Amino acid sequence: MSETENRQPKNIKNNPKIMKAWAVYDWANSVYSLVITSTIFPIYYSILTTAYEKKEYVAETKSWIDVPVRHMIKIFGEEYQPDAVYGYSLTISFFIVVLLSPFLSSLADTIGNKKSFLQFFCYLGATSCMGLAMFTGMHNVFLGLLFSITASVGFWGSLVFYNSFLPDIATPDRQDALSAKGYVYGYIGSVVLVVICLVLIQVFAKGAAQQLLFTRISFLLTGAWWFGFSQYTFKHLPQFGDVKDKLPKDLVLLNYKNIFKKHEEQGGFFEVLKDNLSFYKDIAKESFHELFKVGGELFKDRNLKFFLSSFFFYSVGMQTIFLMATLFGKSEINLAQDKLIGTLLVIQIEAIIGAVIFSRLSKRIGNRNVISIAIILWIVACIWAFFLNKENPTVEYQFYGVAAVVGLVMGGLQAMSRSTYSKLLPEDSMENTTFFSFYDVLEKIAIIIGTFIFATLIEHFNNMRIAALSMTLFFGAGLVLIRFLKVKMRTDRETL
């Protein structure tokens, strides 16, 4: 790639084609969130890790209910609940993202190929989704967990670079709407694919064996969808990055074509490789130094300090609940598969409406108040979830009520968080990837803490309701901190 290609393009802010290309990536990658994270894979995982179902009599309803008995998963001689292991696997995936994203975002800013890293993580996630089709039972459960981890790394790793494009391509007055548009595209696209998958599993499949087969086909379709639709984004989204003069003559570790060259003019392959390793070592050292430096700079700004602190705490609860919600419905409520997936589809549709409503509401009452309302509703949902009891005859309808609250605020809070942070950043900065790397690292650390606490409480109490209730503490801290965000910003910015 030439230096001319690497330079930041002119006149690209608020360009309709570029903004559409950016939003389309949400359409492409959000199928991972719904199919793999929220609906089909967690249910599939629960089915494959269930040994059998036993009957229990409920005196209150004078009826018998089915209670699943799960296979325990042995790790280093110790047995663990499968839901807890799933939670720990998510913790591992986010830990990997936290380690990688500062280095990779710094590297992207250095050599000016932010889009290339977005592509890499996209392809990692898409192929990992396809790899989940090889997970067929307890005999290869760790293979399934491995692909689950790499799919998660691909999805969340790509978002580091994807989110950082927002201030590059849209002015502050357009960022709320564009951020919400991306989420709306994502929710619509993911619902379309899930409906296709459900038709395969519920209509065309004949018997339990075929249902499992078509479920694995759904994983293949998810990867293909993500890979295929992202090509529109990669075609129209420009490269960004502050290109440095002193780069290795051949980046052999980033360009596979250069690996097969002899590099005679540069002293041979191993001499070039040595230069590469030295270059990447310096980048790694500087990246974490830069991350802490950027964090220090961001926290000097009063608004950013309180927003990021609030964002960290409410992300612990929001993202953990989002990641574990399906297993909650399956394990705690023992909701039938079709009802559970139907509920999650309604949540996605609600999230579309919520993202649009919250975006428009922010123009009237400001981002701070909109975020506060969303956090309060999350607290209500967590407390309500704690009091759910599968022996209660109305538990199914209560679960639908919790789901309705979650659906309304899920899309809205995510969209408002991304756009609020974007509007708080310095305009026309060449460090947007680093800024958003810090944002994403902060979010991933929150998820690491949240999923670890959630999984540990499941393992200790064998009860997801207590784990859900614990998240209210983090939402509460986030609510208090967001109220310190000043309503008025600098005169050249929009009201928050």
C-alpha cells in the first residue's frame, strides 16, 4: 500500500456512502451477537451439556416439571458446572482482547491500516463461527469452547477498530444518529438470519438429530453472513492512520506475500525478520505506555472522567447480563427452546425501537439523562430477575416482563454510550483508534470482572439469580457517577 493510499482522505465526514458502509458492518457482525452469543449457540451448548431431565413435583401448581441434570466438565481434575465453564471461557476471550487491542490499535495508527485490522478480526470471528459446527458433544466440548473464545475475540477485537471510525466519518451532531443507525442495522440483520435459522431447525428438521444438524448449519450460515456482508464495508470504508516514515522495509509478519521473498537487497529473510521483531517489540512496549498515557489524559477532562467511570461500572452489569441471559432462561426458568428464542427475537426488535427512541430522546433531555434512565431500568430488570422462581405458575410471563425491560434499554444504552464518548473526544484527532482502544479495553475489563463474578457465583451457589442480583451494585455505581457529567460542554459542542 502506498503512502498516498494511507493518508486520511479528504471530505469524508458525513459522506452518505461512507456512513452507510460503516453502518453495514453492524448488519454483518451482529449476527454473531444474536446467533452465537444470545440464542442458538447457548441453547445448543445447554442441550449438549445436559445428561438427562428429571421430573420434580411442584406443590403450588400441583404439576410436574422437567429439571435438567447437567454433565459436569472436568478441568485439571476438578469438576465444574457447564454454565460456569462457559462464563469462564468468555472471561478468557475478553482477557485476550484486552492484551491484544492496545498493541494492535497502536500498530494500526503507526502504519495506517486500521481497516486491515478490522478485516483480520472480522475473518477470525467469521471462520470461528463456522468452526463451531464441529462441536458435536461432550467428547469435544473443549473444541466448542475454543471456537467460542476465538469467535468472541474476532467480534470484540473488530469493534475496537470499527468504533474508532465513528468520529472520523461523522461530525458530533451526526454521531448519535449514525451510532443508533448502526445498531438498528445490526438488530434487523441478526433477526433476519435467526428467523432463517429457526425455519431450518424448527420447520425443516425432522427429529432431534436433524435439529442438531441444522443448528450446526446455522453456525456455518452465521460465519458466511458475517464474512459476506462485511465486503461492502471494506470496499467503501477508507483507511486511516498516522503513517510513520521509519517502518521495516517489508512487514513480513503482516503481509504473507513478503514471507516468501528472499529479501536479498535487505540482507536476506532473517535480517528482515529481525528488523520486524524489533519493530513489533517497540510497538508493544509503546502501546501499553500510550494506553496509560491516553487514559491519564482522558481522565484529566472532568466529563470524560465521570463518563468513563460510569461506563465501566454499568458495562460490568449490562454486558454480563447480555452474555449470560440465554443460559439464565434455560437453566433457571427451563423455558422451552422455541419460547426462549422467540423471546430473544422480540428483545432484538425492541432493541431496534429502543435505539431509535433513546437517540431521539437525547436531543430533548440530553445524553446524561437518557443514560440514567436506561441504567435505572437495568437495575429494575436485575432485581426482578432475582425474584423469578420456576415453581411459580406465572414465572414464564414474569420472564417475558424482564426480557421486555432488557430489550428496551439494551440497544439504547449501547448506542448512547458509543456516541456520548465520541462527542466527548477531541475533534479531528489522529488518535481516535487509541482513544477507542482505551474505551474498548475499559469495557472488556468490565466484562472480565462481570463474567468472572457471575461464573464464580454460579459455581458457588448453583444459582444464577444471585449472580444477576449482584450486577445491581455495578449499575448503581454507574448511575451515581453519570450524574456528575456536566450538561453543558464547550460552546462548539452539542449539549449532553
